[in-house]
Amino acid sequence: MAVDTTNQAGKPLFYGFGANAILLLALFVLLAVVPFLPGHHAENLLSRIVWSIVIVAGLARSSGNRFFLWAALIIAGPTLASRWIDIPGGAMTGSLVIALFLLLISAHILVDIFARRQIGIDQIFGSVNVYLLLGVLFARLHLAVAIQSPDAYMMGDISLAAAVSQAGQELEDVLYYFSFTTMTTLGYGDIRPVSHVARMLSMGEAVVGQLFIAILIARIVGVHAAQSVDDA
């Protein structure tokens, strides 16, 4: 029996697979490789190149929807500029612009997943991408809050910014760690949100992380069950 390799729109099930795979690889390098490289700095050349690949892959992933593509294109310019141009006092604005761009890309991937009647490897990769993008998105928001108010997050008895500086680490990298431990509700307690904004943001991230897993898994299982019934 021939296997149907098209979705309800007549496009291949692997449509968008390349962009999702590249985006996933870029996110992996950004989160799991770059921070461990010798002499790593959040604004060094390699970090900027990897961020550029993430942005371009996000744009490619949005090409299937005109609204999301144009919205992402409008924000892509300032997003790229925020990674390549050091603007005095622009770190907080740059973090917010990047967060908005990641939100658009995540929304497009989710809309695509929930519109499908069949689940393939593209949707699986897309789901992982959205989860990682949400973690990075919230990390950028936490960074914006920490830049605006250095005492918003504490590590021990001193501010997170001071603790990171003393340890010779990058605030951006530490906030990636804080973001993902918050989103997974792991919460070791070594970093504490203190300000009202930081606490509300952390609470919102924990809720989003749990709802994402519950709703997305329910959707994927439901579609898979429907596929099994159709194939029977």
C-alpha cells in the first residue's frame, strides 16, 4: 500500500523540514556549545553569527505564512542590528526586540502544528524548537529586567549582576540557565527573583512551560490517534 506523504494542503509532510532542522541545530549550538567555548563572550563574533543563523532560520520557517513572514521581516532588521551593533544603553531595547521576534516565530510554528491533520518529523522538530525558543525568549526578558534593575535578581546576599561579574561569567548565559530551570519548574533556588516584575515574569514562565507541554502533547497524541483510526 502506498504511503501518503502529503498533508491536507497537498504539501509534503517534510515541508519546512530544512528550516526547522537548521533552527534546531542553531539553537543547540547557541545553548549547548557556544557558552563552553574558550574566551566566550555574549557579544563575540561566533555568538553573533549563531544568533544571525537563528534569525535567518526563523525567517525561513515563517515563509509559509505571509502575515508572520512580513511581521518577522519587519522585526528581523532591528533584531540583527541589536546583535551586531553595540549601541550605548541599547542592551535592554535589543533584548526586548529579540524577545518579540522569537515570539513571532514561536507563534507561527505553533499555528502550523495545530493546523496539521498529520504529525511528521517536521512537527516534532517544530515542537522542540518552540520549547527552546520560549526558554530563550524569557531569558531575554529576564535580561531586560536585570539590566533595568540590577537588584531584581539575587544570588545569595548580593545581586545576580554582581555575583556573575565576580565569577567572571556572562549575565546572559546565567539567565539562560535561570530561564530553563524556571520554565521546567526545577528551581534550584540559587537565583531568586526579588522585584515584583521579576517575580511576575518568573511565575508566568513557569505557567507557560507547563501549559505548553500539557497542551502540545495532548494535541500530538490526539492527531496521532486520529491518524491511526484513518489508517485502520
